Amino acid sequence: MVFDYLADEEKYLLPLNKNYRKLIRGNYKIIYRVADKEIWIENLFESRLEPIEMVKNL
């Protein structure tokens, strides 16, 4: 896949060791990870909230 690692790693999720990436659009973060040849969208997070809320929802 060409675009699978285009986005930055999400630093708040690094301790989970699942290589989560983030795309930011407006006030939202799309949290995704790549597994084999698939892209899994794990969370849609309103970035105005505290980052701990993002971790709780995974």
C-alpha cells in the first residue's frame, strides 16, 4: 500500500505497541493501524478532548 504509513505515529498510543497512526482533519483525529495489507480505523477522536480519552476508547 502506498499511503499506509503516510501519517505520523500517535505519541499517546506508543506504549500499546500497535503502531497507531493519526490523520488530522479539522478538530478530529482518525486513529488507524496497519495489519498485514489492511488498514484498520480504530477511533475517530475529537482532538479538543484530553488525550487520555483517546486511550480509553481503544
